[in-house]
Amino acid sequence: MIEIVVDASIVSLWLRPPASPGAESAQRLLERYEAGRLSVVAPPLLFLELLNVAGRRWLWAESALCDLATRLEAMLTEVVDPDLRRVASWAARGLTAYDATYVALAEERGVPLITHDRQILDVATGIAQPVDAR
């Protein structure tokens, strides 16, 4: 089974896919994951980022946010914190500490990070891959 790390840019497309580039590819990735053909790993930070986006950008009400929290906990079974020194190393290369967390986790596990974030793709070449490449 193939293992990947995903960031909030991908999971947000799973939760509320817009009509934008990458949305269809992200949905195919989700289908592979749900069919058991893909193992997805993420840092706990993912939950906070998604709750933030849903509450502040999408303006979801409290009940919807609580449902999202439950859904996320059920959806992602492998949640791992990366080594903080790796995060610091990627932050020193120009990523936010939040984005560096995903890259550090992928690097640590020796698997690709699938993202829709242009800055991550530019900085973490060799680790980060666009969702369209999957």
C-alpha cells in the first residue's frame, strides 16, 4: 500500500471541493484512500487548520464544526507529530512552521507530501507533489 502525507489544502478539497484545478484529482485521491488502496498520514495540526478554515472562511456554525471534528477524527486514523528539529529546518528555508510540519512529516517517513500549496511545492521539491501528479 502506498503511504502519503496530506495537508489542509488537500483535505479541504475533500470536505468542500470547489470548481477549481486540483479538485477532481483530490477527490480521486480520497476515493483511493476510502477504498483502502492508499494510507494517509497527517500531523495533528491538520485538524486545527481545517476547523479554522471551516469556521472563519466558510463561516460554519458550531454544530457543523463539531460534526467536522468528529468526522476528521474518524477519517484520519494515523496522526503523527514530526520531529520539531525537522520542522525548524524547513521553516528556516522559508516555509511557515505550519507548512513545515507537513513537509517534515513526509521527509521523516520517506513518503511524498501531496499538496495544492504553491509555496510548499516550490520550497520542498523532491518531497512535495501536486495533487494533479497523483
